[in-house]
Amino acid sequence: MQHTEDAAIEIEQLTAGYGATPVLSGVSATIPRGQITAIVGPNGSGKSTLLGVLAGTVPTRSGTVHRATTRRPAFVVQHTAIPSTLPLTVGETVAMGRWAHRGPWRRLTRADRAIARACLEQMDLTALAARRLDTLSGGQRQRTLLAQALAQQSDLLLLDEPATGLDATSQAAISDVLAEVRVAGVTVVQATHDMTEADKADHCLVLREGRLIAAGQPGQVVVRS
């Protein structure tokens, strides 16, 4: 296929899934560079599977996914997917984002530590840097995971339902930071069932039963029940 210059990701006839039955079937879509794309659809529509394919954690069965960048995407899972008993502090968790550049067994440089501190500050977590994850609220943990992703300094940020179950303050903080990184040229792709959040996106992909049924600007494609 011919690649589009302003596309961050081009998906062509993608089929993917986990077991005998594919979750996604024949999905073709373009994700624009440097914009926020919302993947919307009911539970079971394939939103998380599509994110997993883009992150490289879910294998494709057929079709192609072309990413315009060679950098590893930064993937933010839901805070509920991380065991709260991990013996890690907020600061240590965010610093792990630099492993994408150094590897897990190499000492972080002064520059790495400065980037981690800046990401803590960006997510208003500096005062919590010494706190363990298991002492945090859901909103604080989600902000920590986003700060870790920001520390990777990738130009592709993937998020799976980042605001689900969070308080309004944490939701607003995450939304504001996504708008900030978009301005900085980062391509943001988030799965969400929050139509208010989807309305803030530049582009929407609407999934139903593993198929793409619409794509375009949110006001044009998102059908509310």
C-alpha cells in the first residue's frame, strides 16, 4: 500500500485476537500524526485488542500495521491492571520509563533522572515520589503510569481507558497532559468509552463487534445512545 505522509499509523485489513476466534476482523484505518485519536465502542468491540496490536503486545493474524516511527510506543494500561502490592515507589515507577533507552540493568544517567523528575512534576506527583504504589488512590496510580510513559519520550502514546473509575480531578489532569503532549507533536491514541473525552479528540475510530464501522472527526462519527 502507498503510505500517507501525515499518517502516524496505517492499518490495512487487520485481523487479530487471542484464541481460536479473532477479536478484530478486516480493520483498515489511518491514525493521523501529531493528533489525538479516540478508539470508541461498546465493551467487547475490540478497543483494547487494537491498542495491543499497536503496542506490539497482541500478534496479528493477517493484514499489516505500518508505523511511521521506529521508536517504541509508550503504552499506558489501566491502573487496575497493575498489582497494587508491587514494592515500588512512585519515583521508582516513573524512572522505569527510562529503561526503554538504557535497558533494565544499566544505571540511569543524570539526564535520565532529570527527565523522570520533570515527568513527576508534569503529573503533579513530586510530593508523592517516595510513596509506595499500594498507598495511592486509583487516580494517583494512573497518573504515575502516565508519568512513566511520558518518561519514555516516545512520539506515540497509547492509553487504555485512562480515565475509567477516576475522580474528576485526576480525569482533568490526564486530559490536560494529553492536550499538552499533542501540542508537542506526540501522536496520542486512547481507547475510551467516555464520550466527553472522545469529543476532545481530533479523530475517532468507532469499533463494533471487532469491525471498524466509522472513522473521522468525533462530531461526525460518534453515535450516542
